[in-house]
Amino acid sequence: MDNLSNVKHTANTVAIGNKVIGENEPCFIIAEIGINHNGDIDLAKGLIDVAVKSGADAVKFQKRTVNVVYTAEELATPRPNPFGDTNGDLKHGLEFGKNEYSEIDRYCKELDIIWFASCWDEQSVDFIDQFDPPCYKIASASITDRGLLKHTASKGKPLIISTGMSTMEEIREAINVIEEDIGNQYVLLHCTSTYPAITEELNLKVIDSFKSEFDVPIGYSGHETGMITTVMATVYGASVIERHITLDRAMWGSDQAASLGVKGLETMCEYIRLWERAKGDGNKIVFDSELPVIKKLRRNNTLFVEKVDD
């Protein structure tokens, strides 16, 4: 675990870069770019700009070694797309290589925003590792991939783990694998893996279930349309929020419709920060600002307590 961040944190918090994630810390907001860059580095940089302007803490990408993740039969499947006529043309066209990720790394450092990726195979983990990311993401689809879990955890970085499509037993088994290398330096994200997810299947109370069982930060990865229910997840105690972002929900691409547009991301971030300012610490006190109102409105400021005769 030598590579884990040396930022000061307590037992049930996780440090990612210069951010500390935990129940009593500011919500860590991830703007997921994923493959919504459509293979265009300028579009990717435009999405990074949106994340920075909105006040997100990090942006996330997806990395695959196409010929490892997909079978030859699947890649040969006809699928007309901007890059060609097959599914393979599409998958290869959406993948960024060394030049693009070097520019992403440079640009994010220039704008002072954290970036990392969900890696879908061991080669992709090794590829992203050359940029020394502060953490790795385990996608919901990868939570049962024991070899990938072990290889990713071996890098000694904190993990953010999405749990869509997973049973509690599968989640526990994944945790057993990664804890051998990184202990409790991971975050669990509740997630429903449909695109877009319907309101009745968001099941936000799972956040409570996770908090009662796992002594690590709990978050939420949302794929619903709109952002109100995502903000509600922070009220339930989500310490991390992840949402896909796009410049235009009508844009070509499989994830665009389940993403937040520019205004949606800005509003979500604003509402989450509003909740953080409003929630307080639970201690009932009289604020100094209330004292003039006491003087103005109370007829008698003596608290009468009924005496009981001995």
C-alpha cells in the first residue's frame, strides 16, 4: 500500500489527490466523461472545461483494450457508425491512445482538476498507470472480474467501485479481493445500471444499507435523467456523486441521453453545495443572528418550569 495518498485522513475516509472523502467531508463530485468525447480530443477538453466551470472535483474517462474486452465475433458485428460499418470500427474509434491521454493529463493539470479512468482490462490499467492517477475506478461490469480487481488493487491506489448489477454477496467477494492489497482505502458507489435508469429502480435506500455494513465512504453513481434524485442521494449521506456529462443530450453516442447537460451539471453541483451549507451539525443552538429577533418578538424570555411539590 505504499502508493496510497499521504494526505491525512481518518480510518473511515479515503484520500484522493488533495481531497479527503468521507461522511463529514465535502461531497466529491465526479463528472464522468466516459466515451462521450466521441473520439474527439477537442470535445473531451470541452467537457473538462464544463466540469471545471461547474465546480466538479474530478473528471473520469473509460479505457479498454478493444481486442481483449470484446470477442472477434462481437467486433465483426455490423453496426453503422461514424467510424465505419462494424462494432469494431466503433469501439476502436472511441478509444483514446497515448497522445490523447497525454493531452488530457496536461490539460487537467493546467486546470487543476483530478482525472482518472475506469479500466476494463489489465492492459488498460497498466496503460493508465503511466500517468500516475490518484485512484482507479472499478466499473459495475467489472466487479465480478477477480483478476482485474486484483491487478488494479496491486497498483496500491484507492479504488472507487460501482455496484450496479451486483448482489450483496458479489460486492462482499469483490471487497475481500481488494482488501488484501489496499485495506479499506476504497469507496463504494450504489448504482443501477440501466441507461437511463427509471425513478422506481434507483433504490436510494441502499446507501443506508451500505453505510450500516461497510466502514468506508459510500457514494452514488446515477444514470437517471435529471439531477434532483442525485442531489437526494447526498441527503441520504452519499460522500461521492458521479454523473455522466455531455455538451448536448441529443448528440450522437450511446451514453449521451443518460447524461447531464451543461446546465444540469452546474445546477446539481450548486444544489449539493447548498445542502452542505444548510445541513449543519445537528446541535440545536441559538444563533447570534436570532438575538435581535428574540428581543423584538418574545413577550417574556423567562422559561417557566412547573415545580412539583415534595
